[in-house]
Amino acid sequence: MAEEKEGPSSDGAAFWADALRRFDAVRRWRGNAMDSMGIGRQETDFNIVLDDPDVRLRLYEPAVSGSPALLIVPAPIKRGYIWDLLPHVSVVRRYLEAGFRVYMTEWIEPAGIGSPLGIADYADRLILRCADAIAAAGDGQRVFMAGHSLGGTLATLFSSLHADRVRGLVLVEAPLHFGPDSGAFAPVVADAPHAAALRELFGNIPGTFLNMVSVRASPREFNWERRFDLIASLADPRAFLTHLAVERWTLDEFPIPGKLFEELIEHLYREDRFARGTLEIGGRTASPASLTSPLLMVLGNDSQIIPPASILPVIEAAAAANKRIVNYGGDVGVSLQHVGPLIGRTAHQSVWPEVIGWQQDIVKAEETALLRSGT
């Protein structure tokens, strides 16, 4: 009779949890070493205009009064400066050059072992806190919002709950629909135990663990393509500089609150509640039917992790009358094609001029409507 395999002991689980947290520290040390060699971000000047325990709000300079306001919502895993990595590939700078007032939520690394923050905090309370601060600064009750990856997911949930606060929503490779056809993470989630087990093991989920899961889900995008991109960018100094800066950024991941992780995995990835219209946040339902603000989606090229099937069903079901799809074809020198739409050379030549132009058209249409109404 075969012996049953025993699960990991509590001592063994604690060992691996502590080891992964130490790996996080090692990765941050490596990032600091790259900084000391001049490899890394070159951010635009900004001021902190809101400083709460769980979120800060940046306002980038120059901030021109009376300009339309944009709130960038980064993913709650890595640092948001990927939107402002280097001067020649900075989305923040493109918006400043176009005359926008640019704000960014800056997620604070969760304190302690187990943060109590979940979807209701990240997709509602904290973003609303930032939107209120923008309104208090005189930039209006309605703002444009933009989010990449899980940041776009959070921005979408917020927009479905607070459509009256969103002037227009720009989503960049943001997963919205989950299931067997929704990308490389789907089979990993399907085979995994309930996320409560990982929350119990780690408390806050270490960034190194999330990185390991990503590599397992798509070794092509998170491993092999990065190596090929390094080789391909060697002949182009600017592309090579961007590649190295992205590699340094990948070391800046930080833990995600265990509660948020559990709810993202179980409520979104496993149960697909938002796309099904059954996601409850703070006693309200978040669903595609509540997405009434103008929508623009940037789709990546041949993405395994965020394919069109993980996005388009929700966009098609959204109630918004103004929708646009912009396709991004990839670049050399981006390391990870998943962030290519933010820092790729062709993205800044063609994608962002179209995105910004779409938002400027919304502003002009609103101003024309006000003039015609005589208000």
C-alpha cells in the first residue's frame, strides 16, 4: 500500500515564507547597486500633494492651471515610475507636453506581515481619496484615468463604481475577463489551491513569489524574450539603455497585501465576477454595464499574459458610447513586451499621440457642448 505524501510542516512553510521575503531584500539590494552604476530611472520632478498611510498622490511639474487632469493608476505590485522611466520614453512627459496636469497614485508598501487592505480599498476608497484631493486642488470632479496591467483593472473597477468622476478611461494591457481563454495565468490559477492558503502562509505576498509565478505562467515573455531583447538592443545604445532601465525596474517589486491577493485571485481570476456582473464592492455592484465613461484600450502584440480575449469581452459589454481600440506592435529595447506600450519607441511615436489626441477630442467636444448650451 502506497504511503500518503505529507504536506509541508508549519516549520517548513515558515522557512520558505521567510526565504522569499529575504529574496525580496536581495532583489532590492541589486536594484540599488544598479542605481549606483547610473542604470535606472530618470524621473520627472513632482510634488506629493496627498500623503496618507496607504497611498500618496504625485503631481508632476510643470503643472499648468486650467489644464485637463489625468490620474495614472499603477499596478499594486511594482513601482509606478515605469510610466516615467526615462525622458525619451516617459508617458508622463508626453502628457505634460500636451498640456495635461498629471497625477499618479503611489501605492505604499504594506506595513507588517498581514495588511487588511483588499479590493474595496485599492479599487474604491484609495483611488477616491486621490480623486477628491485632485478636486480639492481645483482640477474638477471628473478626471481622465489611465492604468496598465492590474492598475488598469483597478481603474476599471473604480470607473464602474464612480462613472460620474471619470472623464475618460485609458487601459493598457489590463486584464478584465478571466477564464480558460484569458491568458497564461489561467491554467496556473486553475491548478493552484485556494488563495487563502497562500495568504495564511505569507501574510503579505512577497514580490519574489509573484515573479516566480509569472515566469512559470509564461517563460516565453518573462524569460526567453527578455534574453532575445537584450541581444537585439545591443546595436542601439538608446534601446540598450531602456532595456537596462526596465531590468532595474523589475527588481523594485514589493509585497501585495494578502487580502488583496486573495480577492484578486478568487473573485476575479477564478470566479470572473466583474465580467459576470456579480462583483460586490462596498455594497455596490461593479460590472461592465456600469462602464459609461469613454473607453480606450491599448492591446499588446501577441501577448500570452494579457491576450485580447482577456479584455475585449468586457469592452464589448461596456455601456460606454465612445470606445476605441489601439494596437501596439512591439519594440526592441523594452525587455518585457508587457510594458512595451509604456516605454517602447514606436509606442511613443504612434500609440500615445493617438491616445492623447482621443482625450483632447473629448475635451473639445465637452467645451463645444458647453458653449452651445450657453453655460
